[in-house]
Amino acid sequence: MRLDLLKKIAAMAYCEGNASEQGNATRKLEAMLAKDGYTLDDLSSLLHDKELMWVCFEFETEYEKKMIGQCVCHLMKTLKVHNKYHDHDVEFKLPVSRALEIRSFIDRVLKAYRKELENFQKAFLYKQRLFVEVENKQDKEELDNKNEKDNEKLSKEDLAAIRTMMGCIGRIQHRKMIEE
């Protein structure tokens, strides 16, 4: 729930003016509140931070789930926050006034984490020399085009990060068990 938007719509709903605009704002306000299980009676406490709300965060991996919990505890400056874990999301009971800030922070952290993980995966593949090798000329051209497109997506910063990561990764030795 966006508190800034909630405040603006509440102001429109409760200010003197066009009755039609007030009615539209009131209906919009009721819909926004209902979406999170609140009513107009809850509006005052929501706007004055006397209440907690459940905020849901989706994650893709166990590492992301841990990172979300770490971020919430860091921002709330506590070791424990009331939560509910599900298969691919986790809910935390947070002060209404901090919910937007915490969601924004976690979204930025997860975006940066996923980008770093993508760069690490590339660094690992390059370090281990795990490249697809093809003999067919048509397949080789297709692979070259794909690799060119992938490399065009990388910025200079990404390339520098990948090179740095490669320096920290050890090579895995592979020996064929049976000679052909």
C-alpha cells in the first residue's frame, strides 16, 4: 500500500469541493484499503502509524528468501520480525509507514543480487572453459551469432566485474575416465 497515494486520495475524498470527485475519491480509497483488508474506519490509524500490516515479498531461491529476511531485520534494527513463509513468498508484519521504504529497498537489493549472480555465472563458465563446441558449420554460425548478441548486452562495468570474479575462481580439473 502506498501511503503517499493513500493520503492524497483521502484528502480528495474528505475535502470540500465537487461532490462527484469526492464520491470517486471515496470509492477509490475504499478499493485501495479493501485490497489489503482494511476499511475506511482503519484509515486514521493507517495514516498515523499505529498499526502494522502484512507485506508480501516474492523470492525465487532460498538465498533470496534469506536475503529478504536479512534486509527486513537490518532496516527494522531487530533480530526477529513476525513472518509467514510460503512456497515462493514470505510475509512480514511491518509498520505501515515503513512498508513502502522496505519494499523499495528489497526490490533494489534483489535486482542488484540477481545481476551479480548472472555475472558470477558467466565468470564461472568462462573460468571453467565450459563453452559449447560444434563441428557443423551452420551450428557454428548460429552459436557465434548467439554469443555476439549475449556479449553486446554486457556493459564495460559488467565485463570488468566478470574479469575480477574470474580471478577469484579456481579451475576444476577434468579427466576423461574412458578414452574413446
